[in-house]
Amino acid sequence: MAPRSFWKGYLKLSLVTCAVSMTPATGESGKIRFHTLNRATHNRVESRYVDAVSGKAVDEDDIARGYPRGEDDYVLLEDDELDAVALDSTRTIDIETFVPADSIAWIWHDKPHYLAPDDEVGEEAFSVIRAAMEATKTVGIARVVLYRRERAVMLEPRGKGIVLWTLHYGDEVRPSDDYFSAIPKEKPERDELALVKKLIAARKQDFDPERLQDPVEERLHEMIAARSKGRKRRKAAEPKAEPAGDNVVNIMDALRRSLETEKKPATRKR
């Protein structure tokens, strides 16, 4: 059963408009969540805002957002002022431009959402916009208010629907040159490159989402089930020793041994 949409509005291209609904494409509703309790009474613990200087509790009505402009000096802004900054695009996804689908690098992608028509009247307009983007290998760029902020978004055709990606702001993506420029430009040895290619070929498979399991989540389920049955707390496992990074290794020997290991199916773990 598909989750309920968390946003409803309109998709607009020039004079063409259709009603749409949006749902996050990812979620963590299945993850284990813990409550914070009083160990002695098992009652839940409440969190409250406290004045950092006086130590007194602060009422919810007295809580404000402040931008620091100096030591102990803030500009106070109310929620309605913050909401008013980007009201124009609150409920309309107005496609401003189209760009080649491969021109936006993955690093700009933030959160994916599924976009679908919200009524029968708008299905034709939605389908035409989606099909046209697919045929021209383009994605749409628009702006919309999500999560209390106006966000630039990318609309990507996917199957019979559209995936709407929120995009990172320009100041959020760090230039890769700041981190990679110091790496020396050395050509790999031909023999070493050939062996690594063989290693890649030996491990190459189709992508399987079943491999993306959270082992910690599985262990938590096992632990909770065991404690629910009254079993005693197990002693924490000793952390595995990290491989030493200062050992001098002959890379050709290491690659050859790696390839020999790949030829033994029993030694491979899924």
C-alpha cells in the first residue's frame, strides 16, 4: 500500500496546469525508534527549553528564532515572517526551464520525491509533460516551498511518473578541487591496471537492492526479541582490529593473491 501524499498542489508549464500529489521516495518508518525513559520508573522523559543563563524553563510562546549579529546580540524573526519569504511557490511547481538530463551531477541531488497526477482531469497534461521530457532527454527545473524553505527542484521522468529531486543550494556543495587537487597525477602501471580490471570483472554483478540491508537494524531486532523473552544481556563484542595503514605492501603481489581468492567461491561472502 502506497503511503499517503504529504504535499498537494499544481504542476505548471506555461499555460498548462495539472493537479499533482507528492510523496517522499525514501523513508525510515520501518526503522527501530527508542523512547527516552526514566530508568527507575520507566516513565517517558520530556524535553523542555531552558534559558541558558537563568536556568528557568521557557514557555513555548516565548520561544523565538534569532540570527546572531554579534556577541549576545540577535535579530529576532517570527515564523510568519520566515514563511512569507517564499509564498509565491508554496503550492505551484512552475517549470522555469529544461536542461539536458545528464547536465546535473549527482552531487547536487538532495531528496527524491514521487510526483503523480492527483485527479483524472490532470492525467493527460501530466503524461504529456512527462513523455516530452523523456523524449527530449531533458529534466525540468522549478522552485517550490518544501520543509519550510523554498527549494530549487529537478523533475525527472521515471516510469509512468516523475521523480522530483530537491537540489542542494550553491553554497552547500563543496568544490572537489579543495580535496582532490593535492592528489598526484600519476599514471598507473599497465600490469597493475590490468589486474584491477580482472578483479572488477570477477566481482561485477547487476545491482540488487536486497544487498542494501542494515546489519545494525537486524541485530537490534534480535536483541529486542531476546530481551523480551527474558534472556540476559549479552556481553558486547570486541571491536575488530583495523588494518594497519603503514605496512609496505607489494601491490602486484597483493593483486595476484586477491585474484586467487576470487577464484575460490567458498571464500567469497555475499
